[in-house]
Amino acid sequence: MIVGACTLIAAPAWATTACLPDADIIPAPANRTFSAGAFTMDAGTKIIYESSAEKATAEILQAEVKARNGWKWKVLHTGKHIAGAVVIKSAKNNKSDAEDYSLTVCSTQLVLQATSDAGLFYAVQSMLQMADARGISAGRPVTLPAIHITDAPHFAWRGLLLDESDHFYGKQTVEELLDAMVDQIHTADCRELLAQIPDGSVDAIITDPPYGVGQGRWDTLTEELAAFIVREALRLLKPTGSFFWFGHNETTAQMWPVFKPLRPRWLTWFYRNSSNIAQRTFGWNSQVIVYGHKGNPVFNLDAGRIAYSPKTSTSRVSHDDSSSQYGIRRNGKIAKTVHELGRKPMDVLEFPAVTAGVVQAEGRWHPTQKPLALMRQLVAVATDPGSLVVDPFCGGGTTCLAARQLGRHFIGIERDAEFAGKCRQRRDDAGKLRSL
């Protein structure tokens, strides 16, 4: 059998699956064929991708391997055959949402192939399971048996998460477990509860963590905690997932290198309704939002548009030349019109802060409670209906409330029992979503 540059030599007829090496993938792939030979990975292994669409998956694999043992595999954009490399390839398929994949191990290369980003992600996870079972975390060369695997998630929603759970517990128990975790506010430490959420099952992490500026007993933040959340984001987010982290400007600037694996952008939340309580210095009327992702995030442009002022929204005529992208020629001139939903979102988001007596409808009770309109915009831009949003630092519960109002599922985590109780009240007041 030939797959790409790999030639698989069939195993002898007497060599049944039972006496061949196990693939060590849970749940077991739909189809697997062992053959003679093996492929060895070490610190010098390279990752090859053939088109720009596969670059994000290559970088995800690079980061996952580095996190396990410190190896930094070189990523190359080339169509040339390189012996001893891991190859990431896209396959053509009329089903644009297909999540199937193939994983082929031979003596010269390891080839991961799929028709979608999700399929490539699942191929990477299967490869990593095989490598984990053979001690890749120890930092020594790892040898994988020659094998050809084809597989796809059995469930359309949240993919392999349900496959893995169903493998261990059965469908009824899976549904009970999901009902117990999803659309709930959990009183827990996020460092413990996040570990219970399976890899690649989350569409967005939107959170407002402690700022570390002494606003209360809960306001402690360390670089180690931030780094932990970033590692968990890389593990939990789907290839199309997004990450939003609110922070104090100076503290976030100091920790900026921590966010580098998530391709961070510095967004600014600006609000006019603030008072300068500091003495003889400049006050604050903005906060930073770190926006990150894994390479191919959902971005619903129209959901993020900001309404124009009445003056701006009036159609206007310009003398620009006929190549103008804004409109059509009228009487020898170009008529510029604006989008009916408003301008595209920029890196400064202006929403009034939730302060006493200013945003009365939101019932401010948490000292750093975020405006519902702002959180709704982030949820709407970064996710689709039915998606799963996780907030590791629930605080005032606004992320979860926004998710519920927009038809998304959520998991909220808050270690302060008093805050968690009030978050649940906000959730219940918003009504219940349909059961999964």
C-alpha cells in the first residue's frame, strides 16, 4: 500500500491484530492495518506542511511536542520528500465539514491527512496518544509501529470528546456527565476542574481573572497561574477556538511573553465613565483584553460590527476614482455607502463600565463586573450557536450569562462560594437552555 511517500509492506497472514503491537489510541480507530517496519522520532524530526492551510496544525503539533519533552521540531513549508519527517497534508473532499482523517506510519515518514482542520487536529491527537504511550515525555527517541489508520468521530457534536467518554462509560452515562458539567457554575479551583474537560472540546475561553493589584482577598495573580491557563487553552481549544483574557495594563505587559503560544493581539476595552481615585497621577479608563487563538479561529465579522453615528451612516458622495471599493458610480462620481450593521470591529472596544448608578440594569455586585454588552460581543464574534464557552474565573458571571442569552453552552468556574452562588442566580434568571 502506498500513501503519499509511504509504502506499507503488508504483515504476514499469520500476524493477527492480537499479536501485533497496539495502536494505543482511545477509542480504537475505525480501521487500522499494521505492516512491517517502524518510524523513529527524535529531537531532530521535522514537520512538513504543503499549503498555508496546514500551517496552524503544524505549529500546534510543534507546541505539543515541545511541551512534552522540550524538543522543538523544525517546521518546513515544502512539497519535497524529506525522510524521517512528519507530513501534514490536506485531502480534497466535497464534504467541507468532514472530520475524518488518516494516519500512516512507515519507515520513512509519518503522514497525517484530513479534509478539514478538525480532521487534522484529530490526526495529531491520535499520533500524540501513540507517542505518549511509548514514552515521548522522557525525551528519548520514540519508535512507532508501521500502521495505516482511518477514523472519524462517531458524534457530530464535540467530536472525539464524546467518543472517548462513550468508550469508557456508555452513552447514558456520557449524557449524565455532560449535563452535570455543562451550563453550570462550579464552585472549584480552575486548576482542578479544567483538568476534567477533554482535549479539543472548547470553542472559546473568555475570562476576567484576578489582576494582581490588591482589589480584594481574591485578587492574586502570578505568572505561573497565567502560564497554566495558556497551557490549558492550547489543550482545550478546538483548532477554530478563541481566547480572551482581561487584564490590568501594566501587569499584562509584564506577562506578555506567557501568551505568545496563542498568537496574542492586544485589544483595549475603553470606557468614559470612570473617576480618577488616584492622587496626583493619571487615572484609568481602559483595560487590556488579550485575544489569542490556535491559527484558524471562528470570527463572525457582522456580529462584531459597531453601529455608526447618525451623521456617519448618511450616504455620501466622493470624488474618488472609479476603482473605489466603496460603492457604485453615480453621475460620474463614486457613491460611498456604509454597511447597515456598522463598521468593522477594531482593536479598541468602547463600552461603559458597570459602575454604581451608571449601568443600573446589570445590578452590579462584583467589584470588577464586566458589561454584558461587551461580553455578548466577544461571545457572538468568536463562537456559533451551540458552541461551548469556558470561563475559569467566573467572577460576576457575565461571560456565562452572555453565552446563555446567545444560545451557547458554557462551563463557569469560581472558587469563591459567595460569588459562585450569585453567578448561579444570574444564570437561573436568564432561563434554561435546551438539554444537550
